[in-house]
Amino acid sequence: MPDDYTPATIAAVRRLRDTLDQEGKKLVFTNGCFDLLHAGHVRYLEQARALGDAMVVALNSDESVRALKGPDRPLNTECDRAEVMSALRAVDAVVVFDDERATSLIEAIRPHVYAKGGDYTVESLNREERTALEVAGTQISILPLVPGRSTTRTINKMQGGGESTPASSGLLRLAVLGSGAGSNLRAIIAAIADNKLKAEIAVTLTDQANSSFREIARAAGLPALFVDGGENPRKLSDAAQKEVFEHLERARVDVVVLAGFMRILKEPVISAYAGRIVNVHPSLLPKFKGANAPQLAIEDGELESGCTVHLVTAEIDGGRILAQAKVRVNIGDTAEKLHARIKVEEHKLLSQVLNEWRERGLPVRGAGAS
Ligand code: GRF
């Protein structure tokens, strides 16, 4: 449309960078969707701009926002977002880019400084973007988020959801993550249906597209998200770590339940949800951390084993123990038989811990600004 705002070209921004460079000045680069600007964004952009002498903001195109955030986003078109963004005091140029990642833009512009919001760490930046920044000799700056401001929060308010907390709704909002059979998910669904667990499952998420876990979620009519974790079945790629974080934020969950989720969660989820992520593990921790715990208990000649619900920290199966239940190891037990009996206890223990948690109240957490 003729009236639409025209964003800057990459070539023009590169010329701006080169001019600044000749003058010994710095170009700051940041990128994002920015589909509903709020004070948190403005303050973030002011801080980013203060790292150099001019700033370019790369906006994800409408198509790439949809790919990143789901079919209901962006709220405003790329032309409108670019126009509003360019009116800010901190912003000297706006470009729109089509990829989900900013790698090719970084390569073309070679900014002096790259700014990113504090829901990232240098480690959780997308690997390709990070490599492009290193090749360009760009300084990476992670800026703190402004608490209490976020697009997700604004959208929820507009949809009438208010600022729901366990205290106001009486229900814990759960995310359940799993990779396999999904019996713990099924038990949580059943406990909620029987009114034994005062919770609601806001979202389920799996790294296994065709798992029973996902089937159970779908059959119960729950959002059943899939995140591609990358090649290593025990790890989540940096991009996937970020994606999981974004899904959790969007679903506004109080507690993240790892119910047989086989990949290791790292930043930004671990910090953002510190004290609010629980895992269920089939052994009496600290014994038999990691995989194959029932098999290891049998091999070690244990007379009893069991399960543990514990908080999740960066240390694998090492966070504070919240509750345990014991299970006898029978003569002639196989790992499968023992594991099946342990699971019966897991199913009760998880709901019990979540209910107690809800009654006791959860630690307060800060809100992001994305
Ligand atoms: C459970 O035994 C849990 O302790 C472990 O993974 C298993 C998941 O089982 N972390 P399911 O998928 O819930 O049936």
C-alpha cells in the first residue's frame, strides 16, 4: 500500500555502520518481534542505544513472527511495527528480516555491538547467530529485563485473563513436559478430573512428536506442543531451550512438571523458573541419578528403591528433594517390573507434592519484558 512505511535497506544500514566506523563510533544492533511495544521495550531500547552512537533494530517479518510465536502473532503488521519503532528516540534505523534468525543480517551489517534482552544468556543465543557475531568481532551485551512488563502479560489482560496467580484462581497453572509413555501426565489429568489436584494444565510439551505422551495430551484436549530438541537425545539445542522458555511464558505457568522429559533443561528456563520446576525420578535420590535407575538399583542388590520428586536445578537430579516414596525390590525383579511399581507411587506422589505446594504458596517470580 502506498501509505505504508518503508523500512531501511540493509545496504543503507551497512553504509551507516561504515561511516560510524570511520569516525571511531559504534553501531548497536538488536532484533526481535516487538509486536506490541510497551515501556519495558522502550527502556530496553534506551539502554541498548546507550552502548553506542546509533542503533538499528531488525524486526522479524510477519511471517517469521508467526513461525516463532504461533498463528495469532504478530498483533501489528511489519510495516506498522517498523513505523512505530522508528519513531522512538533510541532508534536510528529499522530493517525487516524474513528469517527466524538474524544471522545473515549480522553478517551483512557487521554491527559493533549486539544487544539482547536478559531472558537470554550468551550461551543460549542461537549458535549460528553467535558464530556470525564472533566472526564480525561484535561485542555481545545482554541487558536486564524490565520486571513487570511483557507483551504476553498485556495480551492476557486484554483477553480478560487478568494477572491470574495461584492465589487468585486457586488453581496451579502447570506445564507438563515429557518424552515417553506419559503415565505421569495421565495421572495428573486424572487427579485434576477427580478434583484431587487443584490445578489446570495450561500446556504440555514434548521433544518426541509421536510419543504416547503427546497422544494422551491430545486425547485430553490439551495443547500438545512439540519442540525439536536437536540431534542429541539428552540435550536441547540452544534454540530449543529458548523456544521452551517462550512457550512457558506464553502459557503463564506457575509450575513446570518434568514427567519423563529426557532432555536437560538449561538457561533461560532454569533461572526464570527457579524453585518452580519439579522432576520425578525413579529412585531414592541421591542414589542412582541419571538414566536406568531401576536397573541400577537391582544390579546394586538394593532391597528397596522408590521415587523422588525434587526441584530442578542445573545439576542433574540434584535439586532439593521435596518428597519420596519407597518401593520394595522383589527377588527376581526385572527393571521393567520394578519400574512399573515405582510408577504407581510416582503417580500419587506428584499430585501430593503439587497440592501441598499450592497450599503453601509458591515463591514469587519476576516477569519478563519480551
Ligand atoms: C518416570 O519413571 C519418571 O520417574 C522418569 O521417567 C518416567 C516417565 O514415565 N523421569 P511416564 O512417561 O510418565 O510414564
